Amino acid sequence: MSATTVKGGNTAGPGDFAADTIGGALYPHSKLFIGDANTATRVDSSNPLPVSAAIAAAQTLATVTTVGTVSAVTAITNALPAGTNNIGAVTPRFTRVLLTATLTVSTSPAYTSGDAVGGLVTLANAARVSGGTILVEYIKVVDKSKQAPALVAQFFDRSVTVASDNAAADWSDSDMLFGAMPIQLSNWETNSSNSICGRVVNMPMKLNGTDLYLQFLTRGTPTFVGTSDIYVEVIVAQD
């Protein structure tokens, strides 16, 4: 490419113009000007070419510091719909949560088979969202009194009316519609200080809110030493 000065009709003057020779053809050098009729403003860094664009009402472009190459955008707002939204299809992954509780039990009189052990236990925030589904994966019970009683863990998807501790367990027909499969616990191991048992459950539940509810009944006749001697752990997987 070579620069060429092309002469106009005059020896010198406004008829001359500069051009590049590319492939045997002349391409004139030009400078861009803008302005209204009868005005001309050269386009340069101080007087850039004006550019406008329409932005939808739902999208607010608050600040763009450079036209052409956007170097900084301080705020772009495009509101997502309320609720839980799946942004792109991804492989489902559970979040596991450890829920714990200490039951308030009786030390006297001794329990009778079929009695409730403790009141209704609230395991708060078991589900990620209200009405969410969970998988009850595992339950563990520690008995500091070493009574190792056969227990049944009854889960509910909402708060229900239950019998008080050390009274005959009594869940109404309507409340049992909110109950899950009863979990039997009898595989105790006792050491010199306490007894422990546990069970892998893998039981899916859909909760009414975010909390999971639980009550125990016994199939034995334990006499606990302390009122806080029963400790419970439940692991749930949140969807």
C-alpha cells in the first residue's frame, strides 16, 4: 500500500486529495465530520460519533462509562421472578444437614411399653424452602442412662397433637395422615458410660413448612437417671 497525492484540475489547491493505492485502485483518504446543516465538526476523541440505543423498560442500564467498548457498568437490573427458580438445567445435588435435639424425659415412674418418650420434637429448618422435600437419611440416639430401651421414632411433616412424656402414645387418625413410616430402633450398644443406637433410614418426605417433627415411643420399661439423658441426631438431605 502506498500513499498517493492525486491532482485535481488545478495545479494546486482544493482539487487535490490524498489516496492509497491498493491493488491498482485508489482509495481516497477521508475525515469524518458531523453536524447540522451548514456546520461541520470533526469527529475525534473530544467529539466522538454519537451513538444511541434503546434499552427495554425491564432492563435498567444505570451507567456506562465508555461508548463503544464498555469498560464499566455500575448497575444492570433485570428482576428475576419471585420464588425458587431453576437457572439452567443442572444435575441435582443434595445439601446434607445435621439436626439435633435433647429430649426432656421422666426419671419416675418407670415407663410402660407404648408410652411416649419426650414430647413433640421440632427439628427446625429441615427443608431448604417451605413445602420442600427432604430425605431422612440417618437417625442416632444416645442414652446416657444406659437403659437401651426399644424405641419407635415417628416423624411428621407438620406439628401435631401428641401425648405428654411418660403417657400412652396417642396420635389421632387425622394426625397420622401427616406421619411418615415409623422407624424402629433396638440395635443398642452399651459401654460403661452410655448406650447408643442408630439406623440408616433413607426415607423421603415432603414437609408442610420447613420444620420436621418427631416423637418417640418405647416398647420397653426404661427408668432414666436424668431428665436430659436422651440425645438425638438426624441427618437429612435437602433437595
